[in-house]
Amino acid sequence: MNNWKGTTLGEICKILSGSTPSTKDTGFWDGNISWITPKDLSGYDNVFIERGERNITDKGLKNSSAQLLPVNTVLFSSRAPIGYIAIAKRELTTNQGFKNIICDEKKTHFKFIYYWLKNRSDYIEKLSSGSTFSEASATLMRSLEINLPSIEEQKQIAAMLSSLDDKIELLRKQNETLEKIAQGVFKEWFVNFKIDGKKLKLKNGIPEEWKVGKIYETGKVVCGKTPSKENTDYFGGKIPFIKIPDMHGQMFLLKTIDKLSKNGADSQKTKTIPKNSICVSCIATVGLVSITTEDSQTNQQINSVVPNDEYLLEYLYFSLKSISGFLNSIGSSGTTTANVNTGTFMNLEILIPAEEHLLLFHKNTVAMFSKIKDNNFQIQTLSRLRDTLLPKLMSGEITI
């Protein structure tokens, strides 16, 4: 690190804010210019971003303080919350929730700055202050001190970290494709009633030998519970304790924020669910569906289905996902928190196909599910490696 030079972010980058065109003028919206908000980066794991939920028009751009940002601008959410980061893959704009960092290519490399900000986001959040909410101001961002190696070394460091992120992104895209293929088969068979291209004979609106049953007929339904928090010995062990935040965007549950000790799990043994149980969120955020990968417990906001037979897993996963909208509708009641109680959940009607069709669907999709799970384990390993290397490379502790 002897050849690294100290400077500030403002000396090597141009820092711009974003803006929101008036929402009262429809002529400002639904154009061809990508407009990114912090919400678009919530749960967003890729390095580059092209578009968000909404676009603005040229008119909207000209009649606001929004600025068209060049490719490779580093987007850093500066409030509510601080620290979401992505790189612009195309020319785009943002709202005022960002400080957008345009790098001087002669002094620094945009990917190095991207990783440097990822490594310093917690520190930046601590420095931020505001009367209503914390905000990383443009003045603060410009004043941040940074040690820089040569441009060539910056590129080498960024390339090493990018290679890991590229592998992670490739695995994620593969998972998306595999799930879409399996879901397509599910829809063709169990919604359109066509198997191997042949329309099944219907009786009373569903294929012969199929029936409409209840969720509890497909497996044991377990409502979770939180062990007494007064006993600290119940927490901090190795047994996954699943809560709704653990389920967002996760087909398979590989990690949880909280874990139980053996004593904690033993204090409520009937709440333990095995590997390949299907968890469904039923309070507050209703309709998330995830699959366990080991013996686990959940809190009381989650009902889980332990399938009667292993060949039911893939069918039940998609079937329960398909009723998430319905779960939301029955769980909502005015201003109160959405809640689908266990009795209601277990008695919900569900289509139960003939065993031969369930077995065939399992045979056709089990390899896809297995590959998605294996990919997720690889993503977890690569992410840990990247997160271990990041601070060491950024500090010069590890040199290339």
C-alpha cells in the first residue's frame, strides 16, 4: 500500500443528485428514459442496472432537476435507506434519493469506486445526519477520504471482485430460467390441463380422477412460534429460525438472520419442520413461499406445509405460490395487519391431481429444483469469498 495516494471522493469524481418530475403532469411520465429510485435497488443483487419500475419522458427531464447520467455512473442511495449501490448500464436518471458518482477516468475506475463504496457504506451511514431522517449529503460524499492505488491496480482489484459477481449473476440468471421453465410446465399441466400436449378429459371442470381438496390433505400444517426471549439460552445456536425477512426472494432457505439453540428448539419440539417443508408467510407480508433445506423452526407469522410424500414438493411449491394473491385478499381487513390464521390456511381449497400426474411432474422438475438449490449454495460460497476479500483488497492488505 506504500504507493497508494490519499485524496477525497470529490477530487476524483463528480457528484450529482437526482430529481422527481411533477407527478401531476402525465406528459412527464411513461417515456423511454429510465428513472431509478432506492426502491428499485431494494433486494437488487446485480452490479449493473438498466431500468426501474418507472420511466420519464424528455419533457419530464427538461422540466425537472433530474439529469441524464452517463453509462458507468455509480448510483449510491443517500437516504431512506443509505447504501444501496449499482452501476448504470445505460444512460438513465434517478430521483433525489441518490448521490450519483461520475468518475474521472484519468484518476479512478468506476468499478473500483463501486466496490469501495460497498465497503464503506456502513461508515457513510454513521456519518450521515438529518433532522427527519439520515442523509448522506453531497458535501459529505465529496469530503470522504480515499486511498487510491494506480489506475492499473484499481482495474485489477475491480476485475477480481467482478469475476466473483459475474459468476454469482450468471447463477442467478440460470436459476430464474430454471424456475420459469418449471413454472411453465406447472401452468400447462395444472392450469391448462394439457400434459405432453394432450388435453385431459374434464369432469365438472377438472380432469377425471383429480379432485378439489384442502391444503391439510397434502401434508401436515405447522404454525410457527417464537420461544421465550426471556431465556437467552434459547437463541444463538445453529438451528435456523425463519422469519419473513429471510424469505424475500428466496426459493430455498439457506440462511436466516436468527438461529435457535438446541434448548430453544427443544422447548417447542412440535414446531420443528424438516428439510423440504414449504413455508408460507401469513401475517403482515402475506404470500411469500420458500422451501427449507434443513430441520428448522419458524415464527408465528409463517404456516408451513410438510408434504405427505416427497413427490408433492414441486407441485405444492408452485400451487401455493399461485394462490398468494388470494391469500392477500382474504388476509386483508381494512386498516388492520393482514392475517391468514392457521385454521383458515389449512382449510383453503387446492387442486389435487391424480397421483400418476404428480409423480410425472416430480420426475420432470426435481432435477431443476435440485440445480437451483445447488446454485444457491454456490452463490452463498462466492458471496462469502467476495465479502471476505473486499475489505482486504480495498485497504491494500491483499495486493495483486
